[in-house]
Amino acid sequence: MLQKMSEPREITEGKLQLPDFQRGWVWDDEHVRSLLVSVARSFPVGAVMLLDTGGEVRFQVRPIENLTFSGTVPESERLILDGQQRLTSLTQVLALDTPVKTYNEQGKPITRHYQEEVALDIHHIFPKAWCEQQRIKPTVYNAIVNKTPISYKANRMIGSKTPSSYLGAIQSHKQVGLDDASMNAILHSHRIDSVALRADDFEQFYRHRQESLLMIVEQAMGKTIERDAKGVSDEDLDDQMEMEEADA
């Protein structure tokens, strides 16, 4: 049967294993990285074909590479017929504590952790160093309005560059390869005005994103946050939220 990508937990619990006639895991470092990029960008990574066990034909089974069990190997409930390269890669990266055993571009065996490829943290959208050069107050550039989840690797690429500069570097990276429209769609999902960001227009970016985030807060609280002609400052927002909590 065809199914959506299964959770690594099914594999680590031994419920999902490989029939012994399946070839071994052969993906190299580049394949693993590309898969992680697709997952991070919420791109479809394909269906898998699984076979329920318990029929008349019984296969010898084995766990995926690099997965061991203490004691007896659990009885599998399903077998992976197609998609084992993807499932093995995701399980090794996301569910196992041991480094992934793979190959580099020259086919040489390597072991490595991929946590930095998928780990997210909250970082500045307009870099701190750039904001300081523009004499923007720390209370402004350190506000949540100027922060969003960014991967460790992407944040290293951003450094102290302007948005108009680092966007191009990220889009042209060999593991990303996004055109402007695709990158803009990702920015919009973070409530970021792509036009303002590409123009390095901090004021317009800040105004637009502040309003977008306020609307999300209002929807979550079911109440309206008062605004004046200049919008709502971070201090105003903090005061408003404290008042709402006191009234609750």
C-alpha cells in the first residue's frame, strides 16, 4: 500500500523494518542534506510503499542501518518496500543520538551530525550589527518584531549583512536554489514584507510586521489592542497584555 511518510518513531520502536531482500542504505551526504532542506521548506518528499506483515508469505526482516535494539528485535508490523533511503535518512538524523554514517562527494565514508541543518533558533531579521550602525535603539531591534525562527546554518550566512544582500546569498546556495517568488512566499509566511526587506527599509518592515503580529495576538485573545496614529510601541503592547492578564 502507498502511505504518507511514516514517523521515525515507528522505526525506532521496531514496528517498521526492512525485508531482508532490500538493498542497504546508500545515500551520501548531499542526498541527506537535500532531503533535510525539502523538509525544512515543507516541500513534499514523496510517498512510501509499505507491506503489512502477517500474511502467508513470511520475509526475513532487519532494522534500518545504524539502529540497534537491546535484547530481542521487536516483531515488525509493516515492512518498507519503497522509500527506505528517505526513511532511513530522516530516522538517523532526527531520532538517533549516534552520528550518521554516510559518504562524501568522493565516496569516502564519513560520520557526522546534522542537527545544525535542522535546528532552529530565534534570530534577528535585520542583523544587530546593521541596526547598531543605523543607530536603531536596542529596544527596537531586539523586539520580537525583528526576530523569527532561523536555522543555525542560515543565521551564519546572514552574519551582519543587509537583508538585500543575504537574501541573494541564501537563494543562490546550491542546497536552496529559490527564485524570488518562492523566497517571498516563505517570508510572507513569517509575516515579513518582502518588498521592504529587499529594500533594506527597516521602518516599513517594522511597521508592517508589528501590525501583522498584533493581528495574530488579537485573534488569539479575542480582544482588540488599541492603536493610535503612530501604531503601538513595544511598551504599549506589554502594558496591554499585562492588563489583559489581570482582567482574566
